[in-house]
Amino acid sequence: MIWFFDSWIGGLTVLHEFRKILPEYDYIYFGDNARCPYGSLDDATIRQYTEEGVEFLFNQGATIVILACNTATAHAIRYLQQVRFPDRKILGVTIPGAERIIEGWYSKVGVLATESTVRNRAYKDRVHIIDSTIQIQEIAAPELVPLIESGVFEGEIIAEVLQTHLAKFDTDIEAILLGCTHYPYVRSTIEQIRPDLDIIDPGYESAKKFASYLERHPDIEAKIGKGGNLKEIWSKKI
Ligand code: DGL
């Protein structure tokens, strides 16, 4: 089983990428829809909610947990990996996303994300550990998650919100990174507004990296249930 965690439906976009590349495995998805959105909460609360979610999954028998949420990854992954669950496997989405920026040889990239991910400089700091010459512009789009959660993926309001935030990036950025796992739902509108940009989806990058991780770790691969099944768990009944 590969276990996924997100504040609600955003992580389903990551799960979708995993199932495309690795369809043979069994997956369990947990969405904390009772407490979404995380993106506008303070740092300590995001860390606490993420810790509780991951603990819940380990109590259910999880062996590998994917934090399919940039906000949760940005605020909690180091603490969870190094302090709270040092002997467990927890992976996030921000490192594969940042690595894609570096591997793409870009000189200026825009990151659209939640307020808290921007405040945390999740992508800027990570990229600059390797290459401080790459310019990273991080912009928050706080209206998007509530709109997407209410089922609005396209149309006038989404276009207006995206126009407003995309206009804040320098015109010469070469790529835009979808720094929230909810944003692939509005990807087509982003492509319409800025057709000149490469789009980086950390969910897709994470799935690719995970596939290669499993190839290098056959012992771990052997323990993951196969059958292509998916089970969803929600913290609030839907
Ligand atoms: N899907 C989460 C992310 O990737 C954010 C959603 C929320 O604000 O709860 O950042």
C-alpha cells in the first residue's frame, strides 16, 4: 500500500500521477477535509494537523506516506522525518519540484502557491541550496483552494483570479511551478493565460522520482501491496 495525505482533494492530482506511472500498486488516500484549507493557517497549526494526519495513517498500518500537499510538506516534513517518525518512510512533493527547476536549467521561475508555502520560501530556499543564481518568484493565490474545493475548476472567476496573480510575475519567467497540489485542476486556464511558459507539476515529478526509488529499493517495492486498488478516507463524511 502507498498512503497519501492532503488537506482535501489536492493530493488526488498527485495520486493520479502516481497511478499513471505505477498503476499496479494499492493506494490509500486520506483527505483532511474537515480542516481544509491548511494554506491560510499559521505554521504551528499546519505542522500539528499534518502530524496528526500522518500519525493516523501510521496507526492504520501505513508503511510509506506521501505528503501530497506542498503546504504540509513545507511546514512539517523535516520535523516528521527527523524527529517524530525517524524510522518511517515519509516523502513530500517540494523536493522533486525544486529538483525539476534545477534540472530544467531555468534562470527565472515563478511559483504559485498557498500563502503559507510562500511564507515558508519552500521552493526558493530548496533551489538556492543547489544554485543561488536561479531567480525564484513565489506568489500566493489564496482564493484558489476554496474555489477549487467548491467544485469551480474553470470559468470567469478562476480566469480572473489567475490573471490577477499571474500578472504579478515578471514577464520573463520561463516556467511556472504549481506549488499547491490543488492547482493542476486549473492548469488549462494557466496555460491559456501564459501559453509561453513551461508548467512544472511537483506531483508528476514526485511520481517519477518515486518510481525510480522503487527500482533502486526492491526490498521496499516487494512489501507494497499490488492489485491496483484505491481506498479513500475522509476526516469528514462526504
Ligand atoms: N493542497 C495543499 C497544497 O499543496 C493546500 C491546500 C490547502 O490550503 O489546504 O499546498
